[in-house]
Amino acid sequence: MMTLDDLLDDLAAYVETPEEACFSLPPEAYLSPELNDLEVREIFEKSWLCVGREEYVPRLGDYYCIDLLDEPMVIVRGTDGAVRALNASCRHRFMPVVQGKGNTKRFVCPYHTWTYATDGRLIGAPHMEGSRVFDKASCSLPEYRLEIWKGFIFVNLDDDAAPLEVQIGPMDRATGHYRIEDQTEVFHYEMTWNGNWKLSAENSMEYYHHIGLHAGTVGVQMPAKGTYFPDSPVNDDTFTHERCMVGEDFLGGADHPLNPRGDLTGFTQEELDTGYLVYIFPAFTMAMRAGTNNWLSFRPAGPEKTEVLGGYLMWKDLVVDDPEITEQRAELIEKVNTEDALATTELARMMRSRKAARGPLSPFEKTIAQFYKYLGRTLSGDRVQRRQAAE
Ligand code: FES
Ligand SMILES: [Fe+2]
């Protein structure tokens, strides 16, 4: 059995290994509680994580609760219009002040009815007059860092983290033509997948598996053989990307229901004729074509479970004008996600075999090699330096 030390040495070795010479991670990397703890501490608790879309809180007072790595939070659009992420634990004696989702003008704690405004301020606390330590102003619900990018809500548990722009800027520039800000969610996905988050992540950054897993769904439209890689970024610690040339029947604006529709101004021919898969570290992915976006956000719930949140976006005006297409696409994406979920759970089931061993990555999985290099630099930076110094 590999120890955490072994696993970190192993990750460090990826940094200098050419992409075409990379194997997958060893099985232990998907099972180790110690590695999972380190990933949570060094990656997830310091990164911007996507927790949903603005469409989930369109009106003043709309809210929904989410457990983010055991942090109980409520995402709420305050009566002032601002979206915030508040800690949902009562400042009196820890009761969750709200659960589930809904719309409200204030949060009333069900335990002793302390009452909070939608911006987190405590506005009522019965029978506290005689207390010598009660100070209303210092009893607001604590706030987490939150930023919104093109409708996606991101939260960071690290109060000192750099702004979201640092993490997503390069991806933002690469995807500008896709006008994600003009899209809205037509299909929502929330599920627990039984397997390590890295299995889900890897699955969502390559088109190679379209040849098998998605042969009956999106494999014809975007065949594995169409995979190719844009020149940049190389070893960028913010994201990886790859493109897939669509199948012949879908090329050149052919009138197929799965082809781009609506206002396609501003797209290059390449963007019209390819799928574009973008994986933003650590755990957010968008599979796009012109006018659509199938996104997923992952977070670990222990080493062998992944919380998955996602959705499918389409042009806002198309959703109104063409409800039939919207429905067809939503059905398709549900099938595709079910296939991807199956991949994670089936892989996870094999990891414990005494004969399980890692295998070589395909050149079509260069993005996975880049992901491992990112893990190596992020988790094993000191070991990478030692290796370099020793050479
Ligand atoms: S715990 Fe919330 S009012 Fe007492
Ligand atoms: Fe997939």
C-alpha cells in the first residue's frame, strides 16, 4: 500500500514527465483518506468553487442552502439585490437558521427565534436585555467570499484568497466568443457519485471516452477521433482545454437538431465546427458548443464520494422561442450525465482489486496529464523543487 509520502513523490514525478509518457494515477490516489484530506486542505479550501447559478436566486429574498466541504451555507439574494454566501449557523447557539430553499424577508432561527436580515445582520433577539455580553452588532451571520462570473456563483472559503479573476481569467479570455452571459439554465443536475472526485474530474476533461461510454448519445456528434488541442496554455495552473471536430454529418452548419442555433455572430468557423471542453482547476468543467454549455462542478465528500452539481445552458431567447429543442437537449444531457456517473462508480469499484494497476494515457488525454502536473505542483511543490535540485 502506498503511503501519503509515496503518493506525493509520485505526483511530483508527473511535473517533469512529458505528457505522452504519463500513466494514470495509481489506485491508492483514489482511495487514500490522507491524500483526500490534503487535497481538501491545500486545494478545495483555498480555491474558488462553483456553487450554482444566479438563476437559482432570481428574486429578492430567494435563497438555497448548500454544504460546501462541511461548511453549512445559505446563498441568498438579499432584499438589497446583492447575492451573498452566509454561514447558516445561528450566532446564539449554533442552530441552522435556515435549511432547503425558498424565499424570505428574514431568517428566523427555529430554536429561540433570533432573527436575521437577508444580509446576515441580527435584527431581533428576544429576552436578551439583561445580558452583559450581548452585542447585537457583533452577532451577524458570518459571510464567505462570493463572486459571480457570467451567472455562475463562486465561493471561496479562504478569506485571503486572490480574486476569482486570477483563477478564471485565462479561461474567460479563451471562451469570450461563447457569450455565456447570454445563456440560461434549462436543465439542472445534482447528484452524489460514488467515487473519488479525481475520477469524475478526469472523465470530464477528455473526449476520448466518447468512443465507448457515449457511443449511443454524443459519440457520433463528437467522435473521439476529432480530438485536438489548442496551442495554449501549456502547464497553466488555471485550466486545461481541448476541442473535438464534430462528425461529418454535423459540419458546415448542417441542419441537425444538435447543431448550433440562434444568433451565432462572432464565432469563428472553428468554434462553430467543434466541441470545446474546458476544465477549470480544481473542479469546474464546461463542455460547450456555440450556444450551449453543459457544466459540472465537483467537490469531494470523503475519498470515495463526489458531490456533483451541474446544468445545461442555452441561449435565453431560444429557450422561449424553441421549447421543443430545449426539452430534447435536456433529455440528452440527462442521459450523458448518467453515463458519466456510471464511469466514476464503475472505476471506483475496481480500485480495490489487488491486481488493479495504472495504465498509459492516450495522447487524446493530454488534459489529464496536465491535471496531474497541476496536482503535483500544488500538493508536492517542495518535492518537485528537490527533484529539480538533485538533477
Ligand atoms: S440557537 Fe438560534 S436562537 Fe438560539
Ligand atoms: Fe462524458
